[in-house]
Amino acid sequence: MPTSVRPLWTLLALVALLAGCAEGQGIPPPASTVPRAEVKLPPTPAVLDYQLGTAYTPPAGVTLVARDSTASPAPGAYNVCYVNGFQTQPQDRELWLNQRGHLLLKDSGGEPVIDPEWPDEFLVDTSSPSNRDELARITGESITRCAERGFGAVEIDNLDSYSRSGDRLTIEHNLAYAALLSTRAHERGLPIGQKNSAEASRRAHDEVGFDFAVTEECHAFKECSSYADVYGEHVMDVEYTDNLRGTFAEVCADPATPKTTTLRDRKLVGPDNPDHVFQHC
């Protein structure tokens, strides 16, 4: 949606939610019992610096910064807080194994399911209402910290974890969990960003309440329009140097590329590292 402030939930949103019940396994995202607060969306177009790996002073001209929930916001910019909602963070491995093991998705042998591309991250089990409620309380604490530290918005990573679950999770499971996180973010005055699952963007927006999208390599994978058709100009994209489709100049010249698009090195290192890359359209 191209406006800078989103309105309250309307009856139409509830109708769309109920319509979604008929899809998949019939597990609908729960409707919020709290009216959706007006939230200030990230600026657009913007100069985005994506700093999930290392937080550093943004270069001159940067107006939008994304940082991990363990970091502090960058002064003088609109800040988006990264939360890994559907998988675990590497530094919390022992905490999840020893204290939250019942919330981890298990394979047929009873072992935690990992993300094959990120082998130090476990998938969380969103398949039951009780699990979703408990997970939402845990992740909700991270969302609260984002708000208390002064972040302007939150992005929730790995909505597509169901695609790596060996059919143990469905999109309905993850949307139902995402709806709980959306409620918590809006209760704290934060817009919430969709991350991954381009094919589910319409449902993520209409049924769950995602306000904007944060994409990685939507140009490389020809997915940008799937997000833009739903979120309009409120799509921020990060492309990586090791997987460009053409030159970065060609990426920026493509009409399908979001106006807020940044080129970064894959590991998102700081400017004191020789591998650091930061360019923007």
C-alpha cells in the first residue's frame, strides 16, 4: 500500500480471513482481538543499508537501516528490527535444545529439523495452537525489545520454513503463527514486514496483517512483482554480489526492481572488512 500510514482493520479484512479457512488444511490465521493500531511504515523510496551481520555507522545519505534485534537502532534513520521468527538463532542453540526442545520441529527419527542452507538454525514447530501460542510469547519478547529500543518496524524472517519441513508444516501453520506475531507488533505500534514466501504475499497481507515486505534477491529469483502487486512501493530488496542477474546497474534499471534496493556482500560484513560491499539504486 503506497500510503505512509495504514488504517485500522476493517470488516473486509475479517471476511478475507474467514475465506482463507477453506484453503489447505483449514487452519486459519486467528483474527486479532485488538484493533489494528495506526503504524508508520518505512519511508519509500529509501536508501537502505542492510546491517544484519555487523552494525556500523551508516554512510551519508542512508535513510533506512535494518539491524538484528540484539543491536540498537542507528541514529538519524528509520530502523527495521530483524527477528528470526520461524527458526532459531545460532547463539541460542543450547537454550532451545535444553529448555525449549518441545517447540522444535522433529524429523522421523526424533531429531530437530535444520535449515539445510543454515545448518546452525533449527525450525520451530508451528503445527499446533499450543505451540504457536508459546512461540508467540517467546518471539513477542523480541518484538517488545525492538519497540523499547526505538526501532520503527520489525521484519520476521523465514515465513517459508514450511518448505524445508519435509511436509511436517504447512503454509496455514505458519500464517496462523504469523498472525499472532502481527498482533503483538501492532499492539506495540510497530508495522511488521513479511520475509520470504513471495507466493503467499496476498494472504500474508490480507489475512495476517503484514504491512510491508523485506526481500532478499527478489530480482535474482524474478519474484519482485509478487511482492509489489500486494505492497506497492513498500518493498525493500537486498541483492547479493554472488548471485546477481546481470550487473547491478542492470538490476537497478529493471522496472520490476523495487525503488528501495541495495547491493550487499553475502555475509553482511562491516566496512573495515575487505569483503564489504554497499551500493544502492
